[in-house]
Amino acid sequence: MGTLTTVCIVLAQALLMVAVAPLWEGLVAALEARATLRVGPSPLAPWRELVTRARREPLVPTGASPLARVAPVAMLAATLVAA
């Protein structure tokens, strides 16, 4: 296999894992609730929570430096590169 093909496969696997992780968490929570005879949350509840949090306006203190805006993005980028 070529290098480009390998890189594409690795990126596809990483995106699949990121997409499936919240769904898996929701399925486990729903199954635990059913096992204890409770109603429990929907398996899609973690995805709804992520969408809700993504729509929120970021909280940045008025006297904060520009670093306060760049640091979270830099940490996310570093985490994605390390994974």
C-alpha cells in the first residue's frame, strides 16, 4: 500500500472512533438502565449534549490575553496530532 492510502485509512479510523465514542457511551448507559429496570436516557443523549455544548458561546474573561482564546484550540490540535 502507498503512503497516501495508509494515511487515509488511519484518518478514517480516527474519525470513526471519534464518531462512535459518544454513541457507545449512550448505548452502555441505556443498557445499564434497562438492566436495572429503569427507563434511562436515549442512546443519542451524549451526541445531543455535545451539540448543545458546541453551540454555547465561549466564556472568556474581559481582561484575558489572546492566549486565553488560542490555548484551547492549541490543546485540541496537539491531542489530535498525538492520537
